[in-house]
Amino acid sequence: MKTDVVVIGAGVIGGAIAFELSKVGRSVVIVDKGSAAGAGSTSASSAIIRFSYSTHDAVLMAWESATIWENWAEYLGVVDPDGMAKFIRTGYLVYRTVGYDGESVRKIWEDIGIPYEILSAAQLRERFPLLDVGSYWPPKRIDDPAFGDDASGELSALYDPLSGFMDDPMLAAHNLVNAAKAHGAQTRFKQEVVSIDSDGTRIKGVTLASSECIEAPIVINAAGPHASKINALAGVLGEMNIRHRPLRQEVYVAPAPKGFKLEDNAPIVADLDTGIYFRPHPGGTINLGGTEPACDELHWIDDADDWRQETTVEIWETMMLRLARRMPDFGVPVSPSGIGALYDATDDWVPIYDRSSIEGYYMACGTSGNQFKNAPLAGIFIRLLIEAAEAGHNHDKAPIKYVGPRTGRAINIGAFSRLREPQNTSGTVMG
Ligand SMILES: Cc1cc2nc3c(=O)[nH]c(=O)nc-3n(C[C@H](O)[C@H](O)[C@H](O)COP(=O)(O)OP(=O)(O)OC[C@H]3O[C@@H](n4cnc5c(N)ncnc54)[C@H](O)[C@@H]3O)c2cc1C
């Protein structure tokens, strides 16, 4: 079989790339070893759409992508018979604590014109009475005798009113793949790519576990936590200045107390003071994850095909008790409800959207637990990288830019290069 483009991975990133490329008339084959679009790490995503990153390009990328999520049906132009994912606006509250004072992001928001407020402890108490304003820094493990210590002071917070989340991340990926198919893309589920075929300088296609070869002048690695395996198959790991590898995480769902349900206008909360993030979720629940505080061990995974999906009692207890500190009315449930999942984390928690030294081989990976929100622009960036290379442009030497329609400002796509020096970021999922 021959096609213009093979996209490896039908997650939210591969789906967005396939949509962007099929929309402009390229023949696209999406290959996924799973059985459905978005069934990989995308299905576990908290799907938070916020604008708080450490660098200008990353904030702009999130801010521009957000308009696409808000106008999802219009952007896709195709109604998915299986339903459409929806953006739910909640606002986003990030506590200002010792390890995260929010100053760099506040300055970027000022510059771009992203609306926000600074809420004092008194204003927080009044606006969000369920949330405790105590400072417990640094985050602690529950076996630390200081875990239950009284607050050492009070916190203020940044609040942006425009953030939110997509109600169903897997459905969002399905919507993208469905829209790509409406433009002629084909899907090959339950088919594993086992070889990236090239002559060392030019891509030729991929080989599947069934031994079938798909010939294509363009192959894109959007394999999520398996992306480093695919880059190894392509033989490009050696040229990369940024590592990316699977990192195991756990996320939970718990009953929300009265006052912190979606209908109560509860916000998304990033609380690096205790080491958690949480948000209201449909059905009267809370979705909760961790922010990689220094006291928590990071669970790097050697093989993205060999890890435990079940949750761990100690991690669950820690997360629940941290939430109970921040929200004293939260009733800790008797048993865990959650899932283990993988990030594809880079050294600096910034993704890689790039070409490679093999002509026709591209990568959209290293999404570091924070790129669901940026999938629409990731799709556009990969299309622009392909078009630039075909026009003879060397992106490695002179990085291309994308001017976002919302701001008219240029995003330097070179900020997401595989060759970059690690960027100065929070060093966590916050990016
Ligand atoms: C627990 C969790 C919470 C998160 N929360 C947020 C959040 O709140 N906000 C945010 O912006 N981001 C968040 N993220 C990050 C975001 O969800 C991910 O960056 C994004 O979903 C990654 O999408 P993907 O398409 O790259 O990967 P995936 O969805 O994993 O898709 C990759 C696909 O590639 C396929 N594949 C792999 N290897 C092969 C092969 N050899 N052959 C064929 N197919 C292959 C897999 O089957 C898979 O379907 C979170 C991530 C996790 C895990």
C-alpha cells in the first residue's frame, strides 16, 4: 500500500495531525496498535485547558489552542455520529507558594493580555469558601511526621476565569480521527508499527507486525508514551538533545463535597503547596492528580508495554489526604477509584514538535502530561514543518514561526525542537 503520510498513533496528537494533513488534500493512513482512537494515554487525561506555562511560546500555544477547543464543532466542520466532546469553562486557580510564586506566568499573561486576578487569602476565603488558604509548604509524604502540622501562613492565588476542560478526552481524539476520515484518511487499528523504513537519509514507510509495508514519503511519530521506542526504531535518538521517556502517574476520581461540584462553579485548582491538582468533573465528582513534588518518587518506566495500570494504595492515600488538607470538607472515600497512566516526559517538560535528520520523518512527542490542550496547534505545527521542508527550508537552522489568529503574535516552533537546550521551566507537569 502507498500513501502520502503515515501517522503512528490515533491519540489526540496523532488525530490532530491527521486532520490537519488530510484537510489540505494529503492521503493519510493512521496506524494504531490499540483498538480505538484516543484509547492510549489520551483516555486517562484530565484534559485541562489552562494557559500557565513557564515560557512565552508555550503560553501562546495554549492560548491560541483554547479558541479551537471553545469552537470545536466549527473547527472540525464534521459532526461525529458518536458524539462531540465539549469544552466546559470553570476558571483556573493556582496557589502562590514558595516553590511556585506564579510571577513568570503572571508577567507573560500581562504581556499577551490574558485576563487574571490576584486573590488574597481573604478574597479566596470569600470566593471559594471550601478551599483552605493555609501554607503547608513543602509538600510532604503522609509518613512524614510533619504532614499534619498547622499551616505556617496564608496563601494568595492567581485566578484566570477563562480556563476549563474538555469533558471527554477520548471522544475529542475520536472527533479528530472522524474528521480526518471525512477528508479521506484511513485508519488501521490493532496494527503495530514494528519498523521505520528508510535508507538512513530519506523515509520510505513503515512495516507492521503483520509484515505488511506501507510505503510513504512522510511518517509522523505520534506514539505517545511509546514515542521513544519509535524514535529508536527510526534511529534518531542519537541526534536528540532532549530525552523523552515514559513516566507512570496515577489519577483519581472521588465524590465532590457540596460546594465543589461543577454546578457550584468550582474552579480547576493547581496546588503546588501540597503537590496536587484537581478539578470538578461531571457527575458530582472531582478529578485529581499530582504535581511531582520533590518528596514523591518519580516512576520512570523502561518499557511502555510493561507497567501496572492498577492504582497503588500508598499513592492514593497520599493524594486523598493532601486534598483533605486543602479542602477540609472533602470526605476521603473508603476505596480508590482511579487509574495508572503514562506521560511521555521530556527533560524539561516541554514537548517535541519537530522534523529529524531523516527526510520525511517527523515527531510529535514528549508531551509531558501537559499537551492535550495544545493538540490542535501541534497538528498545525507538524503540517507547517512538512510544508517548510518541502519548500527547501531548514527548520533546524532557521526555525519557522506560526502567527496565531487570536493574538497576531508569532510562536517560535523552534522552541519545541529536539535539538534545543533544556528550557528553564517548573520541572513538573506544569510545564
Ligand atoms: C493522567 C494524565 C493526565 C493528563 N492531564 C492533562 C491535562 O489536564 N491537560 C493537558 O493538556 N494534558 C494532560 N495530559 C497530557 C495529554 O493527555 C497527553 O499529552 C496526550 O493525550 C498525548 O496524546 P498522544 O496522542 O501523544 O498519545 P496517546 O494518546 O498515548 O496516543 C498514542 C497512540 O500511539 C499508539 N501506538 C504506540 N506505539 C505504536 C506502534 N508501535 N504502532 C502503532 N501504534 C502505536 C498507541 O496505541 C496510542 O493509541 C495528561 C496525561 C495523562 C497521562
